[in-house]
Amino acid sequence: MTEKFNLAIAGATGNVGREIINILEQRNFPIDNLYLLASSKSKGKKINFRDTDLIVEDLSEFDFSKAHIGLFSPGGSVSAEFAPKAAAKGCIVIDNTSYFRMKDNIPLIVPEVNGEVLEDFFNNEKRSNIISNPNCSTIQLVAALKPIHDAAIINRIVVSTYQSVSGAGKEAMDELFEQTKDIYANKNISKNNFTKQIAFNAIPHIGDFLKNGNTGEEQKMIDETKKILDPNIAVTATCVRIPVFISHGESVNIELDSPLSNDQIKDILKKQDHISVVDYRKDEGYVTQVESAGEDQVYVSRIRQDNSIENGINFWIVSDNLRKGAALNAIQIAEIIISKFNDKISR
């Protein structure tokens, strides 16, 4: 039985890749060899891991037969090319991009919500060897909704997001920083990553517009929530980018098939290890993006009845999009794999 594992991180120099490296070190993941992969322009860079400088390798040159697990976040088109190549070499790929999420043979996993799906995946001799990580905004939504859905079926979800710029990458974070400085200095601002000024603004546009009027981000939340939680749930979403560096907020309204009181919902959520309920009806009695940055938990606040509909509930969800919304979720999937399916990946 293999006790330590060889991991490859594709997209190691990006926001999510760096966060994966940090969390692997924090959680003492049993690693024998760690391979850091990126594009050719990053080849040769050094990244410190456990007091050792590791050299970044060219993804296109790497032999994935050396890796038991690959944690991918290099962008959709890159994953589309290299994830199947890695999987064909026996590497179990956990992909953070949107490319594979809605494919029938690819499990879409949030461990606290539907981790049991991995049983069927590993028992299938014809498995794809690719597991998909949901969208960051979807992960925190379904993580909070699953225990409620188990107690009283959710018929409909209305969600509006307040998403940080880190979800669009390092260049987007830099743009917010530079625009903010330029505005204070009375300079003209430049737009490169967003369709509108992001500093001191809110942009209701994440992803390309689709024929049905949704943006790509909104459609991801709709489709992924139904795939993970329940295909019978009606879901509608409005996704907004706001001038916050890290963590996404979500205003959520749900309609249940039977009544649950505020206290019942709090009790249900408080029993979940991955959920922190901070809900006091007073100043500062809730969690915002600033407090959740750097944390692993999904925070739920502002729980209250929606009296405009039958069995309606409103609440506020906040989580670090780089951690639970991407890197941590992928590592938690990897931890399940090595704890339960060690024999399926040992070579």
C-alpha cells in the first residue's frame, strides 16, 4: 500500500495553484514528490514548499505516469488538452476548470455534499480518471444548501452573487489595485480584464452572454447546482463582480416544500463541520468577505423567513473563493481518494 503520493499541480503559478501549494503544506498531505507545472514562460521559476525550492516544469513536457494525482487549474482550454493525456497515463486528475463539469462521465464533487459519488467512479473499470471541481460560487452555495435540502426539499433557489476579483485571476486583482490608485491620484484608468471600471463599482457581468440572457457564470451556477444537489430544483442566478480582492458573498432565497423555522435551520447548519453560523441581529452580527478570507469554512448569516412566499427563507453565504471555492475543495477530494481508494491509484 502506498503511504505517500506523487502529486502534480498544473497551473502552479496562478492564484489557485499557489493556494493549493499553501494548503498542501498546512494539511501535511502525504507527499513523496511534488511536481509544479505551468506554461513554458514560467519554466525554471522557483516556488518554496516545505522549506525546499521546487523548480517549475513545462506542463507540455511532463510525463504524467510519474504522478498519482494531478491538481489542475491552468485554464479550460489547457485542461481540455492535458487532463485527458494525464488521465490516460493513470493519473487521477482533479480539474478546477469548467471544461469537464457537465460531462456525464465526469463526477462533479463537493466532498461534504456528494462525496459518495466517488464510490461509483472508482468501481467503474472504464472510468475517465477525471474528477471535476465545481465553480467557486456553486461550491459555497451547495455546501450550505445540502443539509437544508435533506431536511425539507428545496423547490426553488434564487441567488445573487457578490464575487471578488480574485475569481478572475491575478491580473484582475492587479487591475482593481491600479484603478483604485489612479482614481485617488486623479489619473485616467485603464480597463483590461473587465468590461467596466471595477474600482468603486459593481459589474453584473461574469462570463460571456448566452442566448437565454444569462452569463456563463450564471449558467454554471444553475447547471452545476442541479447536477450536484438535485436536477428537480429550479434555480436562477445573477452574478455580480464587486471591488473585493478575496471571497464571494451570496444573497440566497429558497422555497421549501415544507416549513422550517429560523431556529431549525440554524440547528441543522450548526451540526455541519464545514459550516459556521454567525447570525446575530445586531451590528457586526454577520460575516463579510473580509472576515472569511483565508478561512476554510462556509459562513452563513442573516437567516430569516421570507413572508412573501410560502416556506421561503433568506440567508447570506460567504466563503473564500480561492480556498473552499477551489484549492481546498480539490485537496479534500484528493484526501478522500488516498484514504478510501488507495489501491485504485497505487502503481
